[in-house]
Amino acid sequence: MSSKFAPSGEGEGSFQPKFDGQGLLTAVAVEIDSGQVLMVAFMNAEAVEATRTTRRATFFSRSRNKLWVKGESSGNYLEVEEILVDCDEDCLVLKVRLPAKGVACHTGEKSCFYRKLNLVGPAELKRIKS
Amino acid sequence: MSSKFAPSGEGEGSFQPKFDGQGLLTAVAVEIDSGQVLMVAFMNAEAVEATRTTRRATFFSRSRNKLWVKGESSGNYLEVEEILVDCDEDCLVLKVRLPAKGVACHTGEKSCFYRKLNLVGPAELKRIKS
């Protein structure tokens, strides 16, 4: 389907994901109400379709080499409200909801991004106020 | 430096990035005021340090195989206010500011994520209202 607003391949119509050499896309999970980035993980074609149709974020675990429904062991499912797709169709943003008091990070933090890198001096990490 | 809040390697202290097999990290650029995800790209060690010290988002272009100061040709620099680091130290969130009326996407859209994937029926993309 041709686009009214961008070159071919960057418009509307059929989703044609561009998987990398390992068959994966990058997916960024963002809490829909706060806009907080919760986590970043990878998806193969099966994970994309499972996420889209079940509306629960499903990733591909590179370490375990298998599909991984986020929250299947912890209960911290990421309920998917929207999936945004980038210009190159190689990256997704998932707008999600966590359960009440839910956390996305295996450390127990709400977001995996709980530390800040200093911009002056040696490269050191500091915890962000919780 | 040991952490008061998380297992070793997930705490405060020296930043020890875990680059992938290609020597890269994933970096997510988020507009600091709106929380909008603008783009996702990759960084090698040199790009991380350039971003941190110049406070302009600098990526590694896999297609051109070289460092790429975002905005160097368009003027759409991403001015970096904060760099967040994930639990695994393999992904960064850059909190950035665009120039007034600036855009992050090569298509002319503010964000690369200007399309939404439908959640029901065939996998189709629709433009988000601009």
C-alpha cells in the first residue's frame, strides 16, 4: 500500500518487520501513563505476533533461546495497550501497563533504568531517587 | 563499589558497559519534557564516551561503519540532559532535547515511531495523528 506521507516502506499498510541477522527486533516497553521506559528486550517474529494478539509483552530470550512471556513467573505481566513501529520497521515501542505495585525489573526496581551515568568526570553510576 | 540495594554489578559505582558481539549497546532517545521516544540506535564504546562528554547524542552507524553525531548534517542535534543505564548495563536511555521545531527522524517526523501496529486482524500500520 503506498503512503501519502513518506517514501515507500515508511508509510501505512502491511507491517514488514526488518529482523536483524539473528531474526530479532528491539522492543522498548514504556509505561503508558507515566512515559517511563521500563525495559528493553528483543523479539523474534513469533514474539511479535504473540505480543500483538495476546496483548501481553512476549520477548525472545537470547540467553535461554526461547520465547519468554514477561511476568510468567513473577506475575508482572506487561499489558500492551499500543505498539508503535519505527521508520525502519526494526524497532517497536510497547505502551504498557504494569499490575498495581508491579515491577518490570528482575532486581525489584520498577524500571530497569534505575541508575544514571554521570556526565562529568569518570563514568560512574548513581541510583536515581526512588 | 558494592551496592546497598542490588546484587553486585547492578549497583552504584563504575560503569561497566556490556557490549554485544558487535561491540554495541542499544540506546533509546527520549524527549525529556514530553517523554516521547524519538529514536533507537546503537553505540560503541567511543560513541558512549562522546555522548557523555559532548552531551550530543552520538551513535555508531552499522550501515556506514562509523561514528555518527546525530544532527551533524541536519542540525537536529539531540542535546543530552541525562543518561540512564539498565540493570544489565547493555542499554541506555538518553533524556534529550531537540532544537525548536526539530525532528529526530529522517522522514521529517519528530519521532521515528510515527506509526501504530493494529492489535486486531492482520498486522497493519497506521499513522498516528500528527
